[in-house]
Amino acid sequence: MSIFLCFLFLFPLFLIIFKKISPSKMKLPPGPTGLPIIGNLHQFGRLLHSSLHKLSLEHGPVMLLRFGVVPVVVISSKEAAKEVLKTHDLETCTRPKMVTTGLFSYNFKDIGFTQYGEDWREMKKLVGLELFSPKKQKSFRYIREEESDLLVKKISKSTQTQTQVDLGKALFSFTAGILFRLAFGQNFRECDFIDMERVEELVTETETNVGTLAFTDFFPTGLGWLIDRLSGQRSRMNKVFSKLTNLFQHVIDDHLKTEQHRDHSDLISAMLDMINKPTNIGTFKITSDHLKGVMSNVFLAGVNAGVITMIWTMTELIRHPRVMKKLQEEIRATLGSNKERITEEDLQKVEYLKMVIEETFRLHPPAPILLPRLTMSDIKIQGYNIPKNTMIEINIYTIGRDPKCWTNPDEFMPERFFNTSINYKGQHFELLPFGAGRRSCPGMALGITILELGLLNLLYFFNWSLPDGMTIADIDMEEVGALNIAKKIPLELVPTLPSSFVNKKY
Ligand code: HEM
């Protein structure tokens, strides 16, 4: 028999064997068909979480897309999220290397964007000790209380004139005031090199740049680079980066000038003292890039998520007067009506406020897509094969609205958290505002304290109403953002003093 006849005879056999083996071995997740080079990018609108939400309703909770030429698996169910973040946490806990994250992390010398390994572990340990430890939290308590007083004083002024307050501005100043004082040892209200307005602008600009997909990362080498340069994306990014570095350098110089770096009173001073000193930890050595990388994380990850959550909470409360009334009555009945100041002990007593915050996290998680992960080996999720080096995006926005997990998912109903063990701490995969597993948010306890404190001050001391002529139906719920998703139209409300507080002086 000639080779040709032999091949003709064996070919159908090969096909049967291949078919038998391949579906189980190579079962990739389903997904929409993409176009050459751009993949599925043409199917995305202005808000990525919302585009991925719509696509996942059609293609399922484990969906394969291509961002340009890069394979990306999008996870949109509690079960699949649990498999990634718990069962396969160790195989998926690195971050992809991208141009934007590389720049703003000072060449991956931070915690949030750096790859899994010794540097990440040591940085996380160091910042855990110098910023997040219970001991540090206790010693910074006076800062949180001073900033709370300032917030109440500012809003009280508006009650006298019956003018509306831009809550975004007030709460940004409150949150950034706390975080920059305790991490950077710097009160930006007293700085001569920057003011709070510009800090706010810079946070937004930085976030937009980090959250925008750069073509260099997703298009074939050379082509993406060229598009980023021609479109001006690269130069916009460099401009914001140089403003950010300038600010950080000012803060560092101030520490060095005043010998503040020797007292270990804040994260910057502690790290400055360690720079270039041997650490006895393998090859790990702290450099000034590590310091700026961490400053960049506090700047990016720390401030906006809290402010955004407080704004969405106040928005939902003003849209739901029944919940607002019940919450304020419970808070004032629990704390009494003659407190001069909210303390951190008070935070433990207000159960309904915690449910309101959980419900806000469910509907409006500030980071609706967790930071991207990258598979470090081949894994299986919900029976689908996910090859090594696949990017994984977890869409917690979709999970928070999944009718399989939540009754009437689109309704704002804090009572759903009554008598349930579900919380946001990373063990319940239907509610993941801080992520879960090794790469979950290390600032969770601090973030929660700040946002509970901010909200409790607003709700205990003031009643809130919409500006004259505006009704609930006029409240715009449009979203905006790239990494963190905020309410697009600023929330402006009119504060008044409750009758029992009218004669108080703040
Ligand atoms: C309400 C407040 C906050 C929310 C909702 C929040 C949310 C998140 C989320 C969703 C992630 C990504 C988790 C993942 O990819 O699985 C994250 C990571 C991170 N957050 Fe937060 N965060 C908050 C406050 C803070 C604060 C106050 C800080 C620090 C001052 C902080 C520092 C970080 C860092 C460094 C990471 C990266 C962790 C890593 O990759 O290992 N966050 N946060």
C-alpha cells in the first residue's frame, strides 16, 4: 500500500481520536467572536464593567474574550469567583505587566500592580506594620477625630446659610485629609506646594490614566506603541506621572528637611530610614522607587474608593426616604441626642448603618472589576480550561446583581443583610468589594473605619434634603471612571440641624 493510501485509510481514525481527546483537554470558555487584531475591543462602550456585564448575560459567567490580541477570561458568578480566588488563588495571584501600571508603580515596586513574589510579600509586610497594624491605627485615632470635627464644622456653616453642600468635595477633603496625614505625615491644607483642589484633580487624572487600556499592552508589538504615541495617550500619561512624582518628591524632601524621617511617625519616615539599608531578606532592598510606589498606591487605591462609597450611600439614602428615616432614628436612638463628637466606639453600635453600607457595596462596588490577575499555570474553572498567561478579570458588579444570589437584585434593600452571615470581608463570594485571597485589599479595616466615621458624622449631626425644586426622580445615577467608578453628576444636598441640635455649637 502506498503512503498516500495508508494516510487516506488512517485519517478518519485520527479525526475520531482527536475529537475524543480534544473537547475535554482543550475546552476553552465560550465568548463572542472577535475581529482580527482588535479582538473584542469594538464591543466595549464607555464603561468596561457595564459592557462585560451585558456580554456575560449572553455568553455565561466564564467568558473568553480578546482585548486586542491578549486572551482575557471574564468571571461573573459567585461560584467561578470562588474557584479563582480561593481554589486557584496561588496559581492566579500575580498581576499582568502593563505599561500604565508599570509607570505608576515605579516599575512594579509597589504592592497593587507588582507581580507575585518576594518583593510583593516584603512590601505588603512592611506597609502592614507601618500603616495598617492595630497599634498604628490606635495611634492615628486623633487624626481621624480631628478630621471628623473639621467635616462637621464645615457642614454646620452651610446649615446657617441653608446652602447646598457638594458632598464629593467635603468627603474628599475628609478622606484625603486623614490618609495623607497618617501615611505621608502631611496636612495638604497647610502645604505651600499643593492645595486640596489640585490633589483631587491629580487623583482623578492618575486613576483615569491607570484605568485606560493602552494599545501597547494589547496590540502586536510596534503597532500598539505607535497608536499610543500618535493618539497622545503616552504623552498624557507621562505628564500626569511627572506631576505625581513632583508631588511625592516634595513630600519626601519635606521629611528630609525637617528630620521627620528619623522619628518613624509615618510610613514615609519609616521607609526613608530603611532605604538602601540591608534588610536580611534575600535580595530584597528598599529603594526610593519602592517608597514612591507605595505612595502611589495610597494615592490611587486609598482615597477615592472610600469617597465614592460614601457618595453612593448618601445618594441611595436620599432616593429612599424610608431607609434614611429608619437609619437616622436608629442612630440617634442608639447614640443619644447630645453627643459632642462621634467616637470610634460608636461605630460598633450602629448595626443598620453597616447593612446600608453592605447594600451600597453590592450595588455600587467602587472597583466593579477587581484588579486584573494572570494565570501562572494551566487551571480549570467551572470545567473550562484556562491556559497559563491568561488575564483574568472578575466582574463583581455582575455578581452583586445576580438574581441567583440576590432576591430583587436591582432594589436597594439593606434589610436583606439582616440575620445573614454574608459580609464583605472576602469569604462570601457574592459580595467582594475588597476582593478576596492573597491580592485582596490590605487597607480594608482602615477604609471601613474612615467611611463609617464619615457617614456616621453626616447622618448623626445633620438632616439632608434635595435642593429646592429638585425631586427624587431628578437624581442622576450615571456612572463615570476607569479603575474606580463614581457617580458622574456631583451630589449636592442641603443640610439642616435636627431640632434637638439647634442650640449646639460646633
Ligand atoms: C472603601 C475603601 C476601599 C475599597 C472598597 C478598596 C477596594 C480594593 C479592591 C477591590 C482591591 C483589589 C482587590 C483584588 O484585586 O482582588 C484593592 C486592592 C488594594 N487596596 Fe484597597 N480599597 C479600599 C481602601 C484602601 C485603602 C484605605 C488603602 C491604603 C491606604 C488601600 C490599598 C490597597 C492596596 C495596596 C491594594 C493592592 C493589594 C494587592 O494587590 O496585593 N485600599 N482595594
